[in-house]
Amino acid sequence: MEPTQDQPALHPAPTASRPAALLSVGAYLALLALLVWGMVYGLRIRCEGFGCMGVGLYWFVWAGLCAVTGLLGLWARSRSLRAGVAVGLVRAAVWGQLLMALGLLAWWWLG
């Protein structure tokens, strides 16, 4: 049974171009890898003497980049859903980033 004008399709046809969706997914995954590397690096930084100001500044910048990467991840997820490419991978990566950020927030809050 074909959907009519009054009855929308359950799964609309893909509208986004596949290469553009793959490019946005690749950019998001690359930034996410850099974010994870930055988290590991940040956890290894020790105070340098001036009230740990450098460490605080590092984590402030990291949190800003985490927010920007999260927005890019949501955009890449939207593009991948419309194009039908790497949907599960992007979904897992977005959830992983959210859990990483919440875990670091809880660690900071409780530590």
C-alpha cells in the first residue's frame, strides 16, 4: 500500500547525499578521536605551581571543544540518518561522547 498525501511514509526516502554524509561522519569521528586523546593527555597533566591555573584553563578549553564536537556529532547523526550511512556507528559515538563528558564531570565534581 503506497502512502497517500494524507498518510506520510513511515521511512522517508533518503534525501541527503551519501558523500556529504560520509564527510560529516568522518569529520566528527576525527574530532572525537582528538577529544579522547586530549582527555587522556589532560588526565596526565600535573600542576605547575601557580595554583594549577594551566590545568584549569586546559580543561576549560577541552570542555568548549567537547560541546562543539557534540553539536557536530548531532549534525552528523542527522545527516547519516537521512542518507542511511553509518547510522549505528554515529549513534554509538555520540552516546560514547556523552558518557565520557558526564563521567569526567562526575569525576571532577566528586574528586
